[in-house]
Amino acid sequence: MGYYQHHVFFCLNERPEGERQSCNRCGASELQAYAKDRIKILKLSGPGKVRVNKAGCLDRCEEGPVMVIYPEETWYTYIDREDIDEIINEHIVNGRVVERLKL
């Protein structure tokens, strides 16, 4: 087991206007902050538990917004808070991959 049971990275890349899609233009910053708050509220944060981090480009913006959870290396896309709640409840809490959001 590593330092964290789950390490969650949210792509927050912001491409210049007119270029390809970017995760941050799809609400990634807001939803990363929401996920981090939810993990704290659920008392799941800290060493040996869960860490939610910001990341630069994860090079999958066309599928985005995207996040990846380690150590499982599970990639997800999401649209709203309900998707984030489902990923937290199913993947983080119950250890089940959310197939409908998996990339």
C-alpha cells in the first residue's frame, strides 16, 4: 500500500480559446474543488486514505473533462456533481468501478 489508498488527479488544463477542448472549460476546477470538499466531509482525506489533486494536462481533453484514480489507474469522465458523488461513493468508498463514466 502506498502513502494514499486512493490518489485522485483532476486535469485542470486550460487551452487557449479556439484550440481543442480543454478540461477546465468543462468545469473541471469547480468539480475538483467539490470532490476535495466531499472527501473531507466524508472524513476520507489524509495519509492512508484519499488525496484529491489538481493536475496539468493529462492529454485526454477530447474525452474530458477527465480524472484518474490511482493505484487502480482508472480513468473517468464526468459532467456534474452527481457524477462526482457517484465516483466517490462507488469507486472510493465501495471499491467498484463506475462503468458508465469510465474511459
